[in-house]
Amino acid sequence: MAADTNLAPPARRKTRAKVADASQLGLFDVAVSTPSAPAPPPLIASPSRAPSPAIRTRRKLVTDDAVHLVTIAELPEYPASLVEIVNRSITDLPKDLVWLTYKEIRKHFGVSRATIARRLKDGLVPGVRFQEGRMLDDGPVRRFDRTQLRWLLLAVRFAGSRYQTD
């Protein structure tokens, strides 16, 4: 390299400064108060006044947020042939598998985590808890017992058979 080479960065074009909006400049200015002005008294609600609708709604939500547990009695009835197929596929599982995770269900039955989540949110698996229309987590890892797996597979296979016949 030659010693005469300029190592400074190339000159940049100067950009035009944007004109500031005068109404926006004073938004966060602190108002200076005089020391002789007394502070306004705090607002106290009168006891005869009814609570605002927002407060009433908030209280209602607090009282109505009971947890709902999906039971077997709430689940739909499936065709006997489908029940037989699902029961046979569950008996083929190894006996040492008591609780199954999403990964094990995918490995043994080919059902994706997203499909399982949709069936859970539809309320088609017993033992799933809902609160205010939202499915609650069981813990850091959701595990399914054989009864839950049976209903899950019934829901998945029934939905699949419905789409094939249409």
C-alpha cells in the first residue's frame, strides 16, 4: 500500500434536518407550580354512589373465573368401529409407558403437537382444565395417560375420517 492513500471514510451527504412540530415539543415539559398554591384535596368516592360499570365488570370476572375440568360425560360419542381401532392401537403400546408426552405420541401414532393442541382446545380430551375460555397448562410438560390418549386419538381419527368422506 502506498503511504499517500487516504484512509478516511468517504464523505457523506448531509441530510436535511426535519422541522420539529411545535405542538409535540411541549408534551413532556414539567409544569412549574408556585409554592403558595395548595395541593388539591384527594378525591374520595361517596358511599351512596354505585360503582362504575368497569368495576362491576371486574368484580364479575373475579367471581366467574372458576376452573372447568373436561369430563368424559361431556365428550361426544364415536362410532364403534373407530373405538375398536383406537383401543387396538393403544394396546400395542409398550406396557412401561404410563405417561406419554407430545414426542412419544408423535413417535407411536404420528400425531403432531399442533393437532394435539387443537383437539385439547376443542375440549375433546378429558382432564383438561379451562378458565375463562383459555386452556390451562398442566405444568412445564404436558403428559397424557392412556385414557386421555384414547380420547385424543378418537378425536383425531374421527376428524380425519370426516374429511375423507366429504
